[in-house]
Amino acid sequence: MNIGYQYILLIIAGVAGMAWGLPAAHRLRRPFDIGAAVVVLCGVIVFALGILLTFSPNFF
């Protein structure tokens, strides 16, 4: 099975975005917590895309 390492990097980047964004969304003050919440959302999307492309590389 040929796993693309760029997809593994997508998974790692998604987890890193979620790991940074979740505490930051609660720690930062009002206008900046929205940016951290957006980072968490993007992290979830990138993580899901990385999982999808790792197990089904010809999905798109």
C-alpha cells in the first residue's frame, strides 16, 4: 500500500491546529478568540481531508 506522506502531513497539521486553537479560543480576549476558533475549524477540515486522502487517495 502506497501511502502519500503529504497526506500524513495534512493530518499532523490538522491536529496541530486543533491543539493550538482549542485552548487559545478560551484564553484569548474577544476579537482574537474568533481567529483561534477559525483555526480550529480549519484544523478539523484539514485533518478530515488528510484521513480521507490517506485511505482513499483517488477520492477526488
